[in-house]
Amino acid sequence: MLRIYITITVNIFNMSVFVTSDTHFNGTAYLTENYSNLQISGWQSSVTNNDIVIHCGDVHAGKFDNVKETIKSLPGYKILVKGNHDSAKNEKYLEVFDEVYNTTYTLDGIAYSHTPIDLKDYPNCEYNIFGHFHVYPIGKDISKIRRYKEYYNFDKHFPICIWDWNWTLPTLEEFKKRFINVK
């Protein structure tokens, strides 16, 4: 008897991974007027419910309850790595995020955090994508990295901020092409 095996690969979810940080919803972190609304529009126009969003912290400014419904309404499977402004208890964040991490989340060789981390502590990770800086440290701006100078490496550590992406969320692939140059 002849048996024929056929393997069919189907991307059932047709999903993308997006990465962002420092949204500071309802805050005054950026000079742009109505930046919260710009971010919400950018998120809604890019992300579907099948996508994953990794948020590297500082999701809100002020009271979390003031932005909870806004965050809950945003599409995607949402993962939060807490930042220095994310002071509510994890249980509160789990009302609107699918996963919450206090310091670091790792996926496929990348460590996601709010501030730069020492990659020696994450042997399975080659890169660190983090928030907190709000902009890429142009010209190796030492003032931005001095606290992390013992292990910060411009070839391994990459800041993400929604402001750098004109209030939209880049896919992880777009981010890699721009900063990491992964082939």
C-alpha cells in the first residue's frame, strides 16, 4: 500500500508583532498637542485583534483608572513591561493587558524592557529593545546612557518610542530593518 503524506502550512492567525513604549496616555510628556489621540489613531489603524503589541513601559501618566477604558479598547494581544510611571498593581494592568512583566519580557532572542538591561543576564537574547529615552540617543548622547555605560552597546541596545515613529506602532520587522539591520 502506498501512503502519501501532504504537509500544508497555513498562517491561521495572519498576525504581526508590534512594539512601542512611552505612550504616556493622558499626560504631558510630549509637546505635541493631543498626542494621546494621535497615538490611539495610529494604534487603531495599524493593529488588528490578531496582532501582538509589546509595550515597553510608561503606558500612562497620572492615574491608571483614567486611561483604563482607552487601553482596553485598543486592538491586539497586549503585553506590558512596566516602566517607571506604571505604578499600579499588576492586577490592575491585567484588566486591560493580556500579560504584564515587572522588568523584562523575552521573545525570539530579544529582551524587551523599559530601561536598558545587561544582556549578560539574558544569555538567550542577542538584543535589547527598551523604552524610557523617548528619542534615539543621536551621536551616542552620553547623557542619556551614562547610567547604563558599563554594558550599553549601540549594536545591541535599541530604544523604542512612539514619538520616533510619528505616533504609529512599528512592526517588529520594521523596527529591525531600521535599527538592527537583520537580514
